[in-house]
Amino acid sequence: MKKYFAFFFCPVLILISFSGKLYAQNKELNDFNMHGKRYFMKLKYARLNNILLNASMQQQAEQNTVSRLKAKNDSLNATGTIYDTVFVDVTQRLNQWNFRIDSVNQIIRLYQKELKGNKTFRKKHVQLEKNITKLGEEISTQASDHAFVFTGIDRQLDTSNLSGEKARLAGILNSAAAQQEKEAAIIGAIDTRKDSILNEGKVDSSVSIKIEERLNNYKQKMESISNEITGLQEKLNSPKELSKDFTLIKTKILIIDSVVNKNAVAREYVFQMIDEGLTKSTPHPFSLAAFFGPGGFKIPPSKYEIAKTYFSPVIDSLIKFSNNYSSIMRTASIIVNGYADASNISKGSPLYQTLLKYLNNPNPGKQELNTALSALRAEEISKLLTKLLKERFPDFNMIDRIVFEAIETGQGEKFPDPSIQNYKDNDERRRIVIIFWNVLPVE
């Protein structure tokens, strides 16, 4: 019996021992597999978490860039140194980028939350790995494209930055204002000189009037331009108006620059012409004794050549002055003032009858008759001068830029020279013509 029991029990013990060893080995293997799986999951978790961290950092970098561009855009708009349309466009684009970045950040935060939940991660780690890896690759791939877009927006702001242009335009207006002041001083000096020369009898009143008209014309234009400059300076210093209407403001300032600054030399040349003309437009008295006797007003044909030689210096001086300013559109004027003495004109005489027809007055007085006689003398000399002028047309430079005019006036019994006090009624010194010429810019 004992032998039988020992024979039977020993194999059982051996089997139990073997099973125990096998169990121990399986347990050790299972423990090893479990530890390996956990290690693998930790590596996966760390990698995915790192992807999300890098994605978050990239989003933060883009957010910082958008914030910088927005601050730049707002600053340019606040100072009025950016086109209004550009400001609106950039604002809209940056708002879209903010929305996009916020959306991506929400996705990142959602994945980070799922990673932190162990059960969620273990259950979804395969899909999470796929989604997070894809997200990381997209953000990494698109980073350079986004940087290119941001650089483009930055460049757009730089090229639309009006601060430098604003300073340039302000300089144009300041220069124009200074030029206006300079020209106002020139015009004032010419005006004063004109009045002085007129009071001295060294310029004809008709010439003085023409000069006055031209100077007033310049004054009115300058006043209008000065008002425009003031208005543009105010708009240039108004950020709201500058950014809104910059193109219009710039166009007007460039017109001011063209009219005031760039044409300043030409305009000052015109002022020089007017000023010099004042000194050249001196009276040229000519005695008519060589051509007219008492009561005469017609140049005899036999004395035409003498008269031509006599009056030619007037034409010579007019041509010379005109040619000095041939580039300017100009008006060349010859003014002839005729004078008569205070002699009586006998009724019934041929001269009396001629003057009656000229006056169309059946009963004129002595002064009226002598005024008519002086006017006829002025007209006769004016015709001669006009003929001489036409003969000399080839001597004029750019004659197509000249308008000619002749003005004749009968001064009657007025004293030709108020400084002479011993004139007599029948006085040869009173039977003269005084000739002025002037060349002025066309209005």
C-alpha cells in the first residue's frame, strides 16, 4: 500500500511543481508585456503632447505677428498716414486670421484635454494619434505660407504708409506759401514804383491802368491759391480727412506745386518784364512844327520820309524790349497823346468845318475844337507809327506771340509838361505829340 501510494503521489507532485513553474513563467511574461505596453503608451503620449505643444507655440507666434500688424495698422490710421481703404482691408484680413487662430487653438486644447484623460487616451489613442499627427503636419507645412502672407501684409502697410508722403506734401505746401509771400512782395514793390512814376508824369495813365489790371489779376489768383494752401494744410494735419481723401488731397497739392513752385521762375520773369517796362515806358515828346503848321494835323507826302526817320527810334526801342521777352505772350502798345495850343479857330475856316464834322456838334467851344484838333494829330501820328511797325514785323522775334494795339488820345489845351509855367496861348511847344510804348504780358 505504501509503495502504491508513493508510486501514485510522486507524479502528481511533479506535475504540480511543473505547473507552478509554468504559471510563474507566464506571470513574469505577462508582467513584462504589461510594462512594455505602458512604456510604449507613455512614449506615444509624450510624442503627441509634444506635437500639440509645438502647434500651440506656432499659433502663439502667429498671434503675436497678427497683434503686431494690427497695432501697426491702427497706429497708421490714428495718425492719418494710411489710405482708408487699406486700413479697412488689412483690418478685415487680420480679423479673419484671429478667427482662424482661435479655431485652431480650440482644437489643440480639445486634444490636450483628451490626452490628459488616461482612460480616454487608452481607448482613443489610435484615432488621437492619427488626428494629432495630421494636425501637427498641417500646421508645420502651412507655417511658411502663413509667414509669407504676414510679410505681404507688412509690406502692404509699409507701401501704404503716408507719413513720408505726408511730410513731402507738407514741404510742398510750405514752399508754395513762401513763394506766395515772395511774389506778394515783388508785386507790392512794382505797384509802389508804378504809382511813383505815374505821379511824376513818366508813364501814361493808360499804361498805369494796364499794369494795375495785371497786378490785380495776379493778386486775386494769389489770394485764391493762398486760401487753397491753407485749406490743404488743415486737411493734411487732420488724420481722418487725410486717410479718407488722401488721393484728392495729394492731387490738389501737386497742382499747387505745378502752379506755384514749378512755374515760379516763369512768373518772376513776367514780373521782371512789367517792372522793366515801367522804366522803359517813358514819354517821348515830338514837336510837330516840322510837319504841321498852326492848325495843321496832316503830314504832307513830301515830309513822310523825314517823319519816318523822326519816329523810327520809338519802333526800334519797342522791338528791342519785345525781343528780350519773346517767350512770353505779350501785348505791344503804342500810346499817342496829341496836344494843341489855345489859339482860336476861326469859324468858317476849312479847319473849323473839318472839326465840326469830326465832333458832330454844330456849336463847339474853343477848347472842344482844340481837343478835336489834338485828337486828329494823335491819330495821324498813330497811323504813321502803325505803318512803320508793320514794315518792321520781320524784326520781331516770335511775332505770333504778340498782340499789337494803338491808342490815340486828344489832350486838347492841356500843358504837355506841367512843370513849364510860361506856356502861351499860341505856343509851338504846345503843338506836340507825346508817345509812350509798353509791352506787357497778356492777361
